[in-house]
Amino acid sequence: MSLLRIVAGHQDACPVLQSVPESQWTRTDVSSEVVLKLFGEYFFSFCKMSGYDTMLRTLGGNLVEFIENLDALHSYLALSYEAMNAPSFRVERMDDGRILLHYYSDRKGLYHIVPGIIEAVAKDFFDSEVTMTILNQSEEDERTGKKEHVVFHMVQKEKVTKRKAQTRQNNSEEEILEDKEETMRRMKARYANLQLCPRKRSPWELVRSIVMLGQGNLRQSFTPSYPKTLWIEEQAFCNAFPFHIVFDSDLVVKHTGVNIQKFVPGLQTAGIRLDEYFTIVHPEVIFNIQSIKKFINSQFVLKTRREMLPEVQQNQPTLKLRGQMMWMESLNCMIYLCSPKLRSLQELEERGLHLADIAQHDTTRDLILLNQQRLAEIELSNQLERKKEELRILSRNLEIEKQKSEKLLYAMLPTHVANQLKEGKRVEAGEFKVCTILFSDVVTFTNICAACEPIQIVNMLNAMYSRFDRLTSIHNVYKVETIGDAYMVVGGVPVPTNTHAERVANFALGMRIAAREVTNPITGQPIQIRVGLHTGPVLAGVVGEKMPRYCLFGDTVNTASRMESHGVPDHIHVSPFTFSVIKDKGIFEMAERGEIEVKGKGLMRTYFLLKNLQKSDEQIMGLVDGEMCVYQEDLEEETDDLKEVSPEDMNAVLKVEEDAHKEVAENGNNHTSPPSPSSLHSDKSSSDHLIQFDITPAYDSPNDFKHLHNGHHSDGINTKFCSIL
């Protein structure tokens, strides 16, 4: 059989081979037997490197004991690797002194690996040489199907150290003395070269590491001594081994331990068969004496048949026995020395057992108690993991709620102000030398409220404010407050910018377009809004502790409110100060309204903002894909710009104020004049600016609108608007 055929039949055992197509395989002149034997040698080295070195060394004191305990090692590994399908090994000593190794496996064609593994073990662990010859190869039926059965003749040569000892007898006394001295020198040198070990070593390990007494010779030369008569009575034996079963080659039970009779009373009946009350769980073989002999080195697990138990026990979990099978050739019987297979005190209680039922010399007692402690630690660890998971979930929920709170806080306050409040710092009021403020309200809002249901008003305002809020993000202006139908924004506060007037102007144009998309719940027609703009200095700071608000103070706020209240429906009313800032940019179309009487300000020449000459309505509304309203300004402004002002803006404002003063002086009117340059830019604002501003419209009747542009006015212009800014 070629190696390619073997590999093709066992690709499932090698994931690497599954990824290589058969067309890329390379045929070599090396036989499959040689390759598999070399693989066995490498597999043994791989197991040692993987951390199984100590476990393999302790399996047996000689090669035969090592092989006989391989099945026990496989049973242990099967606890961790449930899908493992390990082979089975059995050593048979013949009368003529030959040693036969029986190999059983579900996988066919891999038996050439066995000589490679055994020879490597003999050479590494027992310093001997082994020759293995195949005597027979066959297939036998078992419970899981046909198993390959290969018989090897194993010949182990004597150790080199033993041969040296035989030749040393023929030497002279002088040569023997020289050998002893040489041995002592080597021992001293070996002791000097011993590596430091992190763990405490036993005296025997120290001696063994220095002299290595025979490297196994004493164990191999050991011959046990057996008594001529067994000095134990039958009753004492059955009590000493309370869980044991003796049965013959026909599976007829001869006698059992006292405690197994207690839980399986049917075993007391004479002449019953073992397979009537038990089934073999492991290994998966046919329940007969021949199959048991084949796997005599394996750990056998038997399970009671539920239907053969007394009625009171049929509802309890079945009893499993785990132990060793030993064949007694002279009696032609098999003895099964076993213990209950239990893992915890709970399983012990479920089966009606007690620790007293297990023999005191049986380590099952200690295993149950130790495993119970381990299970308790695992349960505690699982509880900690569950608590950690609950804490992680709570932490995630807390983070979500924290984000909601921060989002709400950032909606109420500027970001840098909110961050200072979160850190527990006091937010100082700041002076902004120049900014642009916008006020808007809904025309005839009082009449609408009187004729509509409250929910209709809420829906109308929500539809309008949602559109306005979107525009604040597009033009990067700060929304100060909304009270009723009034909407207030500011440009240049809290972050100073040179394009504050341009941003607010574009925002006002967008507001007018957005308002046409909201319908009046009474008439079904688009609503109309009034918008007023004014530019000037303000003071800004946080007011309140329970519900802190970022408020603006100063005469600029009052004047901007006057521009809105004296405005015209569906028009953007601009003060002369704002007009002077944006007129030189050449990007807006403006129209002069003329002089009007402004309550508390006297005569003022105001203007209407009509449209943006460079941007379309879609651009102003931010509806153009991949394009936003970009404002040309210096991106390298420093933080100290909070108290700086654009020279061009200030010169324009000063010029407009001077013209207003001259005009007032020439006309000789006695109305309140616009604020002087010194009042606009003084270091300390007057106390009148830090109060509740009365921004009630200046006119109470339509007859007072003698200066309205084109003679148009609003029917609801006498609506009162009171708020704290």
C-alpha cells in the first residue's frame, strides 16, 4: 500500500491535507511503512514537547508496564477530548519467553506507526533497543464495527550498562579501581553541573540525577514473591472489596462484594449471568470474555440495567461501576475490581449511596470530596462571571444613559461650557465684542392658538422647530432658546467667527424657506414668520443651577427683538448695524425699508434681506449632495479671539452709529438715540443690560405702522412676547 493511498483514506485526521488538492501531491520512492514508522518516532517527540513528558515517564518502570498502561492514559485523555478514538494495546507473555504486543484500532493501515513509537520510547526512557516483527494481521468484529488486530513480536535487547558490568568481572583489580575513580570523577562533575531547579527535589531525585542507578535495571530485575496459600477468608475478602465481581468464561457470576449486592440484589441469585444486569459502556466492545480479554488493559465502565433493579430504585439514576478486569488463568475466571463512578456528593445522594459504602482504602472517597470542592469553586467562579457580565451590562446601560444625559446637556449648553460644568468648574461670564442675533416668531400665533387644539399647536411648532434645528447645524449657529413661537439664535457666540453675520443671514433665508413647508392648522396654508437681525456686543454666561441656561445679556438682544417685533410677515428685518457688516460682502441682495419708529430706540433706518446672490435655495438648505454652505474664514483663530473683534466690523458699526447720531441731531428729534460707540464697547456693561428685557412690540395697533415697507403689516402684530433672555 502506498503512502498516498493511506493519506487519502485518513484526510479527516489531518486538516492540513484537506486544504491541499490531490493534484499537488508528490509521489516519493519511500515506502509507506518507512514514513509511518518515522512519523511514530516524531509523534513521541511531539508528545514530550507538548507537556506530556512527565506523564509518559511515570506510566511504568519498564517497557512492558509502559505499554500496559497506555490504555489508562487514553481513558484519561478521553475526558478532555471526547471525540478521541484511541487504539488499544495488550501485552501477552508466552510460555517460551516471547513477548507479543496486540494492537487494536478502528483506523486501518496505520499499524506501522506502532514500531516507531515503541522503539523511540524504549530508547529514550529505558535505554534499550527493541525489534518488532509483525506476526499476524486480521479484522475482528466488535460493537463499533470491524477493528484491525495486529500482533507484533517484540524483542528487547539488554542495556549497554548491563553488558559493561559483565565485562568488568574479567578485568583486574587495578582496572576496577581505576573505573571506580573515573566513576567518582564523573559523579562529581555531574553534581557540579546540576541546574538549579525551581521546585524542591526529593533526595531520591538528587541521587538519581547524579548516579542514575542502572537507569531501570533494578526495576527490570525485580521478581515478585507469591504465597503458597492466600491468607484471607472469603468473608473478609468480600468486605475488604465491597465492589467486585468474579465471573467465569460464560459470564456466570461466582461471587460479588457485599455493597454491590445491596444495590443490585439480583446478583445474590445463583447462576445468573453478568450481562443480564450490566452493560459495557467503555470500551465499546461486545460483552463476552474474548472481547474483554482483548482490551484487558483498558478501564472498564459497567452500567446497571434499569429494568433489572427493584421498583424503588428504577426512578433513581443508574449505578455506574469503573474498574479493572483481571484474568485468573488457573480458575478460568475474571475478577472485576471496581468502584462507583461518582463525581460529587449530589450524585452520591441521588443513587442512595453514602461515603461509608465505599471502602476506606478506595481513593474514590477522596476524589468525590476533592471534586466537590472543585465544583464549588467552579460554581463560585461562574457566579463571579455572571456578576461580571451583569456589571458589564449595567455599565453599558449606564454609558448609554450617560450619553443621553450628555446629549441633552449639550443641547442646552455649548459644548465647552457643558464640559466645564461636568468637571465641577465654575463658568465665568464672557464678553463678546461683536455677534449677530436673530429673533423670529409666527404671524397671528395667538389667533392660531385660540382656534386649534393644543396637540395641533405642538405638532405645528415641532415641525417648524425640527427644520430650524437642522439649519443650525448646516450654518453652524448657536440656538439660544425657544419660548412659545419665538426662536432665537446667535452667530459668533460661544465660538467667535468673522462670518457671524453671513451665517445668521443665510440661516434666516433658510428659515423663511423652511417655514413655507409647515402648514397653518386653521387655513391649511403655509405659515408666515417674522425675522429680525441685529449685530453688536453681548455678555454671555450660565444662569441657574437646577436647570442652567446659557443666556445672552446686553442691549444687542433688546434691539434684535425690536427688529423682529417691528418686522413684516415673510420678511427678514435687518438693523443698520447688521446691514453695514454684510453689505460690503456683495453676496446678499438688500432693500432699504426706510426710517421707522422703534420703541425705546427712536427713528432707525432699517433694511430687508431678500436673497443670497451666490447660493441657491438648495445650497442654503443643505440639500446639495456632497456640498455644504462653506464659509471662507481664517481656520487658525486662537482661543483669545473671545475678546477680540474684527476691525472691519467695528469700523462699520462705528460709522453707522456716527451717521445715526448726526441724523438725529439734524432732525432734532427727542427719541432715544442708538447706543454710542463707548456704550457698545465699554469694558463694563450697564446694569440695565443685565435684567429681564422687555421685548414687547412697540406698536399696539395697526395704525402705528406708518413706516411699514409697501404698507403691509401683520394682523396679529399686537401679540405680546415676554421672556427672560
